[in-house]
Amino acid sequence: MSSNTLIPVVPIRSEDKALFTSVNSFVHEYMSSPGHDNSHDYHHILRVVSNANKILAAELQLSPKVQYDTTALFLAALLHDVGDYKYAKPNEDVENQICNLLRERGASQELATKVQDIVKHVGYTNESKNPQSVVDVLAKYPELAIVQDADRLDAIGAVGVARCFTFGGARRQGQSMAVAVDHFYEKLVKLPGMMKTVSGKDMAKARNKLLEDFAVQFNEEAKLSFEQVSDLE
């Protein structure tokens, strides 16, 4: 492991700490590769892990009897963007990648399969196309709700605004900055309504208001004070 790779201290089983450390090192290197812009980098992963930690603590206070596999939960939070279609590298086996890398690092088949199933159902696109698949996995693995909400929280609020413009700058060069604000309405403002946990919904409210207020202010400031005519006239 790189000497400058810090390890998140989160509540996982003591016997799984070596596995978690190994996966964290892999994710740090993977998400820091040149193909990843700052909207989807290792710092994004850390924020999602942090959000998951906050949501887990809040959910356990609300429902102390609910049991979560915290090792699976935080491994999924670490790995949720590995194999993302937007950044997939040539020859990556994105279908089995999560399971394979966990097995290679000593995880049981049961744990590896669980984490892969959770990761595969975190994304907005998957849920939009096949919402029932998310319902089915949530029934098996309640950890999905926390990881999904943790990721979606990082897509809204001040950080969400910054990530949206960062992605636009990296992937939509030559287009107006306004395409980033258009994305607010296309996707981001829908995320609070798709939250699964009580605490995730609460956290999303303030972040979503900031997102909506920013869009209004941006559109007001970007409005031109004159008309434009074609140069062919």
C-alpha cells in the first residue's frame, strides 16, 4: 500500500480490516488514474464512505434492532464506482470485477457476491431502467439503501454543484456551462425523492434547496440584457 494512502476508520468487523485496507489501497490507485476527473475521484469515494457512516449511525439510532453487515456496506461504498461505464477502462470485466477482486484479496464467496450485488444496484441509471431490481436487492441487502443514499447525497448540495461543473469541464468541452445546470433538472433534483433511508431523506432536503437556489441564481446572472440577431441578416 502506498505510504500516503490513509485508511478510513469505520465500524467494520475486526477480522475484515486487512481486507478493507487492501481494497482501500486498490480503490485509491484505481480512482486516481488519469482517466478519472475530479468529479469521480478518490475524494468522492471518501465523501461517500463518510456519508454512509453518518447515515448508518443515524439509522441505528432510529431503529436499533435493524442489523447491517457493516463490512459489506463499507466495502460497497469504497467500490461503488469501480467499473462505472463512464470511466471503464479497456478490457475491464465490469460484470464480475468486484467479486473477482474481493475473492483475490481473501473475501468469502458470500461476501464478494453480496458486495457486487449492492454495487451493481447503486446507480441512478440502473434504478431508472429497472426499479424492481433495486426493490429486490433491498429486500435481501438493506445495506444498499445506505450506500445508495450516501452516493446520491454527494451529487447534490454544494459538492454536487462543484462536481457537476467539474464533469462538464472535463467531458463537455466546447459546450456552455449552462449544460451543467440543465443536468440539475434532468437528474439531480430528482435524487431526494429517490432516497431510501429516513436520515438520507432529511440530509437531502437542505442540499436540494441549495441546488435549486443555485440554478435560479445562475440562470438570472447568465441572462443576457440584449437580443441577438443572425449575422446573415
